[in-house]
Amino acid sequence: MEGRIAKIITLIFHPLFVPFYMFLILLNINTFFAMMIPVKAKLLLTGLVFLTTIILPLLIVFLLYHWKMVKSFYLESREERVYPLLTVAVFYYITYYLLRSFPISFIFSYYMLGSTFLTILAMIISFYRKISLHMIGIGGLFGLLMGLSINLNLDLTWFVVPAILVSGFLGFARIQSNSHKPSEIYSGFLVGAGVMIILFIFL
């Protein structure tokens, strides 16, 4: 039973999905930069980000799997992570570039720039050691929330607390599935959270 729950949590919070979740949060939190965007524009932005951060990267990963360049969707081996991570970084940067052209707060595009940097950092780290991509992703989400909360003096408690809980459950799930050592879990979360907190504190 625990193994099944761990797999579900791992799939729901796959690192490829987390930036899209965070984008939805940014679009719908009760802040000035979200309330200024019309509903139709929010739907357009949601579709664009879903396409460029999930659909297109998934298509490339599927092709890499078909060509036997990766063994699974979860990229368990650090050696097979390089090409998928490079692909994701490219699409994240494209998303950042596209979002800059919309008359919306730079916070949205800045987050995608931060996600691009984190993906490149994860790729570099993967050359030398294994680190949890899941925890980098959820750590980045937590770091953004904390950075915005500190910098803009926003009360994001209802988002920060669930992010902490999800991080704990996700870390446990990755250990439970024998995918990572505790050190790889902790280091992944610290890298994700640390980079995003620094980026958004010094906006």
C-alpha cells in the first residue's frame, strides 16, 4: 500500500509538472499582479505554459525513450538525465521569452527564468552525483512562495504550509521507492529552495 501511494505522489509531483502548478498558483493568488490579468488572458497563458512546459518536453522525452536514450520517464539514472534536462531547460527558456512579451507582471517570466537556471544546475550536478529532481522542483516551488512572501510582504501561509507538507511526503515517497538516499533528497530540496529564495528576495 505504501509503495502504491509513493508512486502516485511521485507521479503527481513529477518535476516536469511542478512549474505548471506554480504558474497556476501565481495566476490565482489574491495579489495585484494576478488580479490585473483578465480571465481570457489567464486561459491563454495557462494553455501556452501547459504546451511549452509539459506537452512539448514530454514529447521529446518520449522520443528519447523510443530511441533508447533514456530508460524511463522518471530518469532514475543520472547518466541518462543530460539530454532530457537540456531539452527541458530550452523549453523553459522559450516559455520565459514568450511570457516577457505579455503585458503581465515580470514575476511570471522571472519564475520560468529561475526554473531554467535550476534545470541547468541540475544537469551540471548530474555529471558528478545523483540528486533528486523531484525535490529540486518542489523546493523551487517552496522557495518562490517564501521569496515572494518576504519581498512583497504577502501572507502566503495557505500555500507555504501545504508546500512544506507535500515536500515531506514527496521526500518520503522517493526514499520509500528506493530511488534516492536521504542526502540526495535533502540536497535537492535545499538547491531548489535556496536558488528561488535568493532570486525572489533580490527582485
